Amino acid sequence: MSEQTLSPARANQITGQAARRRTFAVISHPDAGKSTLTEALALHAKVIGTAGATNGKSNRRETVSDWQQMEKDRGISISSAALQFSYRDAVINLLDTPGHADFSEDTYRVLAAVDCAVMLIDAAKGLETQTMKLFEVCRQRGLPIITVINKWDRPGLDALALMDEITERTGLLPMPLTWAVGIAGDFRGVWDLKQDRFVQFQRNNAGAQIALTEYFTPDQAAENLGDVWTEAVDEAGLVLDSVDDFDLEAFYAGKATPILFSSAALNFGVKELLDALVDYAPPAAARPDVDGGKRAVEAPFSGFVFKVQAGMNAAHRDHVAFIRVCSGVFERGMVVTQGRTGKSFATKYAQQVFGREREVIDEAFPGDVVGLVNASALRVGDSLFLESPVEFPAIPLFAPEHFQVARSKDPSRYKQFRRGIDQLEHEGVIQVLRSDLRGDQAPVLAAVGPMQFEVVEDRMFHDFNAPMRLERLPYSLARLTTPEAEPTLANVHGAEVLLRTDGEYLALFNDIWALRRVEKNNPDLLLVPIGTEHS
Ligand code: G4P
């Protein structure tokens, strides 16, 4: 086993490095501009550079993430990874979340590994279904949220109406850091409240370059823009009396959200977002463990697996386990302990992964993400550590909303079928439910988003050589229950009880009405919404 007795100087260095880290994810309803913003951030950091950065969706997808054949075919992004870059004196870790229309388990897991979320809102659409779902996940995790109102270059909603919508529907208090000058569609720039200056918006050639910025004093802006400027200042004043009222504690506590305006496609407002992250977002800090304590950042190395991805490299069909570093320093090659099994784990193949880019990583600090290649022994939620043991809280299993029965297409390949399903379950790709009635040949697969089934089908075919058939079940709702529910629901139409591999009984219902009927007729039956069982 490696050792990591840290000298005071080294411990100091780690504390300093942790304080520089800003680890976050961009979340949004599809089409709000998440990929565009990610690309704009990368461009800003000059990671990709102007040559590779384009505004076209097709080109952009190639740059950002396209490792699975299925992704290429469908133009969607399934995997997530991390982009790291330096900005001012900070180190920014941007964790990519899946960009497709389905809500997926990966999004939840990435949110377990970040310290802050950037919620992107389409100025014309306001809060959409998935924005609300994501907001709820952040609320449950106590994750601070920075809100960015995007696409201000296009006609959209009124800025104050958007603020009201945020307050009413999320309960978060909006705290503008910048305020749009000019209505949506007539974007003149933003008032940077902190610096008290006007940042003028200039169109350039479609986002391929960092936006040219010109700054003006409020007096100059008033002279140049007249009423447009005065209105912006008045409006911002209605939301936040003065920038001195910016309440960092309320932001950290998930009660208030800093607001920024942007046009990601034109790279405008991106610098302000980076500045907001550096100035306000929480740095990597001591992480709570299951025993009610906290792992200090300068303690020996620890981290947890928040995502396992297989088949990222078609040529190798390897497994990459993504680790969020929580304490100490990760050094490639060190041998760590896997908490769940107590076994040692060698970290020879450590990489930083972003899209198709992979770089060998030698050192990582709290807040950073490390991709461990050939890590098929690691599972989502596993804690890894050096010396003093630590166990971080499990990443909860999520409430599935889609259910399909899986069957092997070729009965002679049942063994491979079984092995494949078990492996995919271990990786956290799907949940597996069984019952005596259905038998072992036809397990029920359960997922948060329907895209997971395509991932399963693809993996079963390519990785396990076990082609299978899927048959959709009509259920859309699951509740945690007890074994007693099984006979009670045996003859109820639109309901069924199944046993999940972790030993939990799940009652499935066609819809809310089926659930309500059962609740009404069986008031003593335990039916607990998933995700609230520990609260
Ligand atoms: P997503 O990842 O959240 O799903 O959204 P994505 O970045 O793919 O953006 C969705 C569409 O919105 C894209 O247009 C993109 O160019 C456009 N968009 C993103 N940010 C802005 C913005 O600030 N202003 C304007 N006007 N448009 C924006 P598309 O037609 O789907 O593709 P393309 O234009 O890139 O070819």
C-alpha cells in the first residue's frame, strides 16, 4: 500500500490547491445552450483554441464528446467527463453532463461530484420541465446554483418576469451579478454590478472567437444609451438594492442564486461567468463521510467513484471509472484501498478525459476528477483512500420511470446474457428487478431515462455478444414497499411488486391514478417515494 504522510509544507500546498478549485457542472433543459456554453468556456480557457471551436452543432459535437457509435449515429452525448483549465489564479473543473433529451442517471451522479451547478435558462422559454427537475436534485443535495439567462441576443421574456418566475417556482432569491442592458433581442451588453461598469456586447463572427469587450463607465453608458441604460439600472435595482446586498451565505445554503445574462453562441457573458465562479463559487472543501465526520482536504488521499463508463474507446472497449478527489493528493501509480472490498487497487492508468481527448494525469488535488482506465473492479459509489479509512455517503439509486423486460434473443447464449445484465447493473447503467412470477430468464430493467435501454442493448450486443429483446412495460411510477405488498397487489390492474437486487421491494404503477387507488384501498400499505426514504 502506498503511504502519504504529508509534511506540513505538502499539507499546506494541498490546502492551497483545494482552495483554488472550482468544480461545477452546467445543467439545463435540452437546447438551452449547454454544449454551446461548454464550448465557449473551453474556448475562453484556450483549451481548444479558435481552430477547433465552431458554433455549428455538428462540428461542436465532434469536439466535445462523441465516443460511442450510438452517440455518433444519433448526435447525442451519453458520456460525461471533465474539462480542466486555469483561469485567473483558479483551477476550473467543468464536469460534462449528458446533453440528450432524457433525464438520466449520469446527470444525478455528476451532481454528486460537483460543488456548484450553473443552471442555464433559455431567455425565451424560462424554466422548463427539466430545469425544474434538475433544480430539485440540486435542492436535495444542497448544491449552490448560479443561474445564467442565455440567448439574450434573441427575442425572449422580460427580465423582471424571469426573476419572478425563478423566485416563485424555485424559491431561490435572485441576486444579479450582471444585468442585461436592452430587452431580449436587443442586447446592448450588461451592467457589471460589482465593477459598476457597462460591458458592451459586440457581435463577432458567430462565436468562433472570444467576444471583443469594451468597457464604459456608468456615465458614459448613460450618455451613449440614454433610456436603455437607465431602465436596466432601475430594473436591476428592483431585484437587488445594491451589489453589497449579495449574500454569499444564502448562495452557499442554496437559498439564493447569482444571476448572469449571456449569449453563449456569441461568447458574450462567458468571461463574467468565469469571474463569478472564481469570486463566488465554493472551493473544494472538507467532505462529509458516513460517520458524521468530515474528511479534511489535507488528509491523506481519498475520493469516490461517481461514474463508470465502458466502451469509451471503441478500439479497446475499456472501463473508465471517474473519481472525484476529496482529500490529499492523487499520484498516478499509487496503490489505494477500495473501501467496499478492502482490496488494494493500483492506479497506474490514470487519465484526464474530455471528449475524445485523453491525457495521462500524474497528480490531482481535491475537487479534481481522475479517470481510471481498466477499472472494472470499481463501482459507482465506491470510496477509495490511503491510510486512514473513510466512507463517503452512497450516491442514491434514483426513482426509475421506465421499465422494460429483457430476454435473450438466443437461448443458447443465456449465460452471456446473464453476465452482461449483472455487469451493467454493477456499473450502474440500469437497475434490475425480478419476481418469482416473471422468472430469472426475463428480468425487468428499470431506468430514469429511456435512453439507458439503448445503451444496454448496444453494450449487450457489442461487449457481451448477447443480443437481447426488450419489451416495454406500462409502468411509469415506482414506490419503495415491503414484501407484504406482493400478495395485496397480485390481482390489482396497473400495479406489480418486484424485488431489486439491493434487496428493496419496488411497487410499480401505471400512473398516479393507479397509485392513488391502491393507497385508498390499502391505507396500511407502505408506499414510500424513492429519494425521500432517508429524509
Ligand atoms: P444544449 O446543449 O443545451 O442542448 O443546446 P446547444 O448548445 O446544442 O444549443 C441549442 C441551439 O441553441 C443551437 O442551435 C445553438 O446554436 C443555439 N444557441 C445556444 N446558445 C445561444 C445563444 O446564446 N444565442 C442564440 N441565438 N442561439 C444560441 P441549433 O440551431 O440547434 O444549432 P447550430 O445553430 O449550432 O447549428
